[in-house]
Amino acid sequence: MRKSTLHSFLLFAVPATFLMSACAAQNCGMSDHRKHCVPESVFVEAYAAFAFDAMSSIFEDYRENAVVSPVSIALSLALAGAGAQGVTQREIRAALHLEEYAAGKTRKNWAAICQSLRSQKGVHTATSLWYRKDIQIHDQFSHTLSDIFAGDAYRSNFADPALTDTINAWVGRQTNSMIDRILSGPVDESALVYLINALYFNGKWQNAFVKDDSYAGGFHIRPDSTVACTLMYQMGMHDIAQLASCRLLRRGYGNVDADMVLILPERGRTCAEALDEISDSNFAALDSGFSTRQGDIHLPKFTLSHRTELTEALQALGITSAFTSLANFSAISDATPLFISKILHTAKIAVDEAGTVAAAATLIELSEEERLPLFKCDRPFLFLIIDRSKDMILFAGYVANPAA
């Protein structure tokens, strides 16, 4: 066995197989373009574009380990978009690359994704709505939650300190305890609604590694710095694709209709360059670029977890009004103007000789606008005394400390 070291690589599980089979199951074909839903090929391409946009925005400088679930984020945004109107809805749909289609035409597509993810052994997704007990949720939004996203609504006492534990316990149940915390501390007093998606994945390699073949090797975190790790080894036939900036390895799962694609930048190239090259191409057509080749592969065993607040990343994708007083989520509730006060995302993944276990949770917090006094001088300020007859400033001053 030839031992080797590996350079930094970018990893993600390819979701396109889910999307294609799911849309097909719901008859979202070309004949339905003007009727019920977005054509499956268009929807898959739109989702892939969003996924790569999100990864580029979240991963940033590639200095730290990161794992995200673009589909969990997309499902959460799609639910929020169903409760949005006007500019807010248009911005969310544009970020999802579905701006050309009315909201009603994507309902079957999202329903198909949820159904497919829930129906496969080894994959599970769940969605929930939690809302403060003194507000009313519109019936149409409740129906969208249940009919499209197969979600449940929970009328809750947001003043109860135990609510955080209740929500975290729900996420834990949906992710097989991989994600045991999405909220920290008590619920913010201005929060009115939580939209939550959870996703769990347990894939067994179609061709598992032999544990006894794994060995202690090195991983180059930088050209001049190597860390020790356990490398899995396998000799055989493997699906390989070659691009200008990177080499790709595709490994299938035997119990789930999904593949993992590992993207290894060529020496002297970066993960950012590799991601850009793949996202600039037709992602759906990437599948045809693989060929089966004989050789040995060496992959590190690893476990990653990543928790991030997505506001800045999504603002970079064009979703801006949703986070301000200009937000319009009146299709959720008319109780009070709502805006997105935070979007939390947590993901974990473990890869070993047997396969891959991963989980993610996305939480969108919708809050009421803070009711500020019309004018409250509780910080340093200036003052002028003006003679209105001559428009002359008689006195001027600056108050740094009124108690001095």
C-alpha cells in the first residue's frame, strides 16, 4: 500500500439526485410549466445555483472547517418566502433563483423535495412553526406549512424559560440527537415566530472501506504545515472527473439515492477557485464528466461541526429588506410588523470507513419591530437655541454628561 498525504479539500454531499427524482415523482415536467410547477430541470438548476451561492458566501476565506446544509437553508427560506409579500418575497425568490416564477408554481416542487427526503431510508427532514400564544397565524400560511412542508405548528408561551429546551429537544429528535442545540439562552422578548427546519442523513458506502486498511498519515493544512490524521485507503475502480482547477471523486451510498463528491484542488489552486469553476458550469451536466478509473484513494476520517449566523451571508445574496423595518411578512400574521432578527444554522458531519452521518438545523427568528420612544436623549447630544425672528443661533452646546 502506498501511503500518501492529502492537500486541503472541499466536501459536500450532492443533492441533485434528490431533486430530480422528487420533482419527477410529482410530475413536474415540461407540460406543467404553465400549469402547476416549475419544470424539474429548471428547479434543479435554480437550487444548485443557490447552493453554490450560499457555500461561497458562508465559507468565505476557507481558513476554518465548515459544513452546511444548503437544502435545509433553502427549505427554511422557501417557508419564510411563503409568508412574505412585496419586495421581501421577491428578494427571497431571487436569492433562490426562482424570481421568474410565481409563488404558486413552486409549491409542488418544494412539496416534492420534502416528500422525497422524508420517504428515503437513511434521510429525514422536518419543519416546524413556533409562535407566541397571543398572535394569530393566517390559515393560508398554516396550510402551506402542513400541506407543502409537512410541518407542525406549536402555539407557545414565549415567556416560559423552558421553551428553549423544548425547541432544542424537538431539533434533537429530528436529527437523531446529532444537533442538540439550535437556541441558546432564553427566547428574546421581541421574538414572535420561529421557523425551523431539521435534516438528518445516514448513508452507508456502496463500497465500504476496510477498517484494517486505514493508517496514520498526514494532511497538509498549508504547504508548510502538516497535521496527523487517520487516512482511509481503498484500491479499486473509482469515479473520477478532472477539471482545470481540481480533481473530483464521486462515492455512492448503497442505502440512499445520493453521492458524496470530494473536490481536491490541484496543487497551487484553491478551494475557492475549484468551487467557482464548478458553479460556473452546468452542475447537472457535471455527472457526465465522471469516468471509472482503476487506482488507489486515500481519504481522511473526520468529524466536523459548524454553527453560524446567516444574516450577512444572505444579505450578500440580495435578501436585505427582510432584516429591516421594510420587511413584509404579513402573509404569516397581521398581529404586528415582522422582520427577521436572526437566522441560525448548525450542521455536523462524521465520515468513516462505513459511511457518512450528518445533520443540520436552520432557525429563522421573526421579531416585532422594537417600539422605540419618539425621541429619547439618553446619550450625548447637541443643542441650539435659535432666535426665529432673525434665524440667529443664540446659544449652542454639547451635553456629554448631564449629571456632571
